[in-house]
Amino acid sequence: MLPDWLPLTLLVVTWIALTAVIRMTVQLAQRVGRLEQLEMDARGHEQAVHGIGEPVPPLAVTTREGHQLILGQPPVAPAVVIALSGRCPPCQPFRDQLTTLLAWLRQYGVFPVLALPTGEPPEQWPAGYAFLTGESALSALGLTQFPSSLLIDREGILRGRAPLRSPEDLLEIISIVLLGLSPTQGRTAAQ
């Protein structure tokens, strides 16, 4: 006959082993999750920097007057492409300040282009911008979210692409990347 302590000892050892296996499985799953997150971050970073330092695709932009211009070629260089949508709540602060942004960009000789999704009529937006419309044009430029921006220098080279949180972010990015101003100079000039 088995001693009374043996089944209890086997039960405790089994419980400890099962707990250890569960703990190792959870830790392994967490590590795999972190690795997947790092891989997604790396892909996002690669997508964000894809094309930076290279000529921007020569896409046609249309002025309100109906003139066709080529993105990245004078007079559409230097340029800022701002991806906005009327159906996007985070885009509203940009819509509210478009006239001021337009004047500031023109003051520094930067050509403003609004990138709009398919089906969004340019007539609803303020005059003075050139328009780039359609999902294919947005994806060709790597603009995958609203609001976001794309910066093109005088030679038609892509210098930056970034999602935007506020119009002040846009002014700061343009000041540093395209104009070579310090962030405080850019903010002061915009006010």
C-alpha cells in the first residue's frame, strides 16, 4: 500500500510543474507579441522614410482655376502637401486655419497643395490651393492617414512625411525642414 503522503506530494509536484509550464507559455507569448510589435514599428518606420531624399512622383495637381501643374516642378516646388478630409474630425483645426496657413506658406514661397480623398469636391475648400485628389495619388505619396503632410524642397526632392496633430506642428515641421528656421522663428513668423 502507498503511503498517505505520496498522492499529496504527486499532486503538489504536478501543480508546480503545470504552473511553471503556464508561466513559460505566457512569457513566450508576451515575447512573441513584443517581437511582432517591433516588427510592425520597423515596417511603419520604413514606410515613413520610404522615398525620403528621392524625387517626388510627378503627379498632376489642379489649381482652382483649372490649370494643371506637376508636383515637384516649379512653381510646385518647394511645396507642402497637406492631406485633409472634410469627414475627419482631427482635420477641423486645419480647415479652420487654412487661410492663415496659406498666407504664411505664400510669404515664404512655399506652394500649398491639398490632398483630398476621392469624392471630396475642391470647391468646399478655400481658394489659393492646388488640389491633388484620389486614393491612388495619396498612396503614391505615402499619405495614408488624415491629417498628414509631405514636404518637397526646391529641387522636387521629398524631405519629409508626417502625421499631424495640430496646425502648429505643421508650421514647426515646415520651418525646420524646408526653411531652415528654428522652431521659435517659425512660430513667431506665423503669428
